[in-house]
Amino acid sequence: MKIYNSYKGKVEEFKSINENQLNIYVCGPTVYNYIHIGNARPVVFFDTLRRFFETKGYQVKFVSNFTDIDDKIIEKAKAEKASEMVIANKYIDAFLTDLKNLNCKIDYIKPRVTEYIDHIIDFIQELIDKDYAYNVNGDVFFRVEKIKEYGALSNRNIEDLRSGSRIDVNPNKESPLDFTLWKKTSEGINFAAPFSKGRPGWHTECVAMIDDIFNQQIDIHGGGSDLKFPHHENEIAQSIALNNHRLAKYWMHNGRVNFNDSKMSKSLGNMILVKDVDAKMPLRYFLLSTHYRSPLNYEEDSFNMYIKEYEKLNTIARQIFVKLELVNKLTEVKITDQEIKSLVKEFDNSLEDDFNTANAITALQSLLKIANAGIRKKIDYDYLNQLLKALNYMSYILGLDIKMERLSEEDKTMYHDWQNARKSKDFKLADKLRDELIDRGLL
Ligand SMILES: [Zn+2]
């Protein structure tokens, strides 16, 4: 398997640190608002990555946090006259509902900053003890210039950053590049620490959680490309300071989602919230339609195409399923047909090539084409079972949910009565049963 490692800026052969085990962390949301379709892209992409690794036999430990302390949450709490906890809980629930509707697995580990305060304080104290951080009147800063390789992920270097930094910097900092690990404040929710009463800085939360949960370097750290600098650089710097490694062996970053070729923003009023999109499965299909590193553009017309594509997948898979179910021929088979086999291989190869979901979807669409023809060919139950197996496999990994409830005995009896009526040329009864079967979505 090959993965583009953002840290090195090149595609590399993937090899997990522990055999058949994948430790992955993806930066989660700051919970003060509903998520838009751009926020949903990493969620859907890394869920697909998880599904693929699990299918290939990896034990996946998937962690993604909730930032439940932040200036924006405090502002929102004031505006809505509620506590920060109430605001955070409301948007965590909304986030998980969106995930469920996008058919993302939600049984991952979800640490919240408020539950990790003690560990974050210990983590910062250790950085102070090792002289990588300093306390000025209760604010704690990280000494960036002690980390020689700072900037390697985002292709920056300390010299350029220093000369590019603005003059109006905090006079308490030794260098304008230093970032806040702990902020002394009495505003909003705050915690007692040896440094001061206050709260942690965003850049220290993820790395402190990873340190506690995994206790070793992880395989993959993921997030949107806008997090590379400064967030991920700062995470790496702290990890080098304390643990002498770059936190993750592979860094993966997804591109952003534009709306009609411009950046989505609240102020431009062109933000599409996930909760407002009715067609959740087509949305997932759309989010995977382009390679994760490329920008993705949302346009109404092209989105409608994914509504149709998803419908096609659902209809064809269900037709095969019903056909097999009605005659009790749905069975577990081995894929032996050369054409089906090679499309499954093409699908796998695409994902093993730096998770090229666009090419994987092309393989799915080719499979749908032969499946559509297969339904109309002479009945070959083994072949139909193979088609269904391949369709189920691909849609499972892409997370495209296909509705296939088992048929009731009544459905099956009605189908046989219809066939018998046709055989005995009782056309009146046959027509009546046929209408009923169509109503039930069985013909
Ligand atoms: Zn993070």
C-alpha cells in the first residue's frame, strides 16, 4: 500500500509500526457550530480509510477529539446565555448525528479536552521542566526556535518565519514564533494549574491526548490541509521536545471543498451545512468522488449527478438481491468470474494507491454496468451472487449504505402465486399480483 506522506512531500510505501495494527488520530471539531460539507470531507475520507484497513485485517485504533474549550465556544455560550458545557454537548450531539447520517462509524475513541486537563497540565509541566517552555506571568509559551526541524511539514523555515512575523507581537514572548501552551484567564471556563488559573492552548491538546492514549508514535495523523501550519507544526514540535519523534510516521492532509469555485465562508453566506443536505448518501459519494488531496468543488448540477449515481447503485443491487431472495438462492459464494474479479482487484489497487477513491468509484461504476446487463441475462444464480458480493464489498468500503431488508414469507408467497398465475394463464390474477409486487418494490 502506498500513502502520500505530507511530512516528506512524497508517496511512500506504507508499513505500520506494529504489524497488522493501525494507530490513527484525526483532528476533530471545535464544537460551537454545525459542520459544513468541507468539515465533512476528512470525516468521510478517514472513515473510508478505516474501513479499508479493517477489511484488510488491521486492528484499527481510531481516535478523534472534541475541542470543547475555545474562545468561540465561550462567545457562543454568552450569546445563547448557556454554559460552555451545554453548547459543547449540543454541537457534539449534532456532529455525531451528521456522522451517523453520512454512514460513518462512530464507535471510535472521542477524547474531550475537558476530560484531559490533568494530563495536559502534566504535559505542559514536563515541557517546562525540559526547558522547552517558559512561564511569563501565568502564560506558558513553547520555545519554537529550540526545534531545528520546525516548519518541515509545511515547507517553512525558522529564518523566514521570523522575518515574516508581524511586529505587534506579545512582548512576553521570547520569540514571535513561540505559541501558547497555557493561557492565564478568568474569562469563561478555567482550571487551576501550577502556572495559573486558565486553560490550555489548542495546539497542545491533540498532542497531549495522543501521548496519553497511544503512549507511542502513531502510524497516521490526519486532518485538513489548512491545519498543517501552525497547528500540526506545533504538535510535531512538542512531540520532538518530549518524545524525540515526529508524533506520526505518516501525515495525511485532505484538500478543501469549494462552493461554485470559491471558498466557503459564513460571511459570504455560501456555506452548506451537512444537516441541511437531504441526500446524505449522495453527499458521501460526492465527497469521495475526487482524490482526497485535490480540492473539491460543489455545484448543484454536479451534485445532482451523485444523487442519480447513488440511486443507480441502490436500484441495481436491490434488484439482484430481490431476484435471489424470492427464490431462496441468496448464498455465500466465491468470486470466480474473471470480469468481476478483475474489477474488485482494480478497486483494491486504486485504494492501495494513496486512497484513490476516484478510481475506485470508476471500478464500481464498471461493475454496475455489467451488473445491469447481468440481471437481464439468463438466470445464473451463482453469477448474480458474485455480482452482489462484489457490489456489497465496494459499497461497504466506500460507506455507501444499500438498503436490503430480507423479504418476508408473504412477499415470497405472493411472488410464487404470481408466477403460477402466469403459467396457468390466469392473467387477471397475474396482473393484480404484479401490481401488488411492484408496489412492494419487488419487481
Ligand atoms: Zn489537532
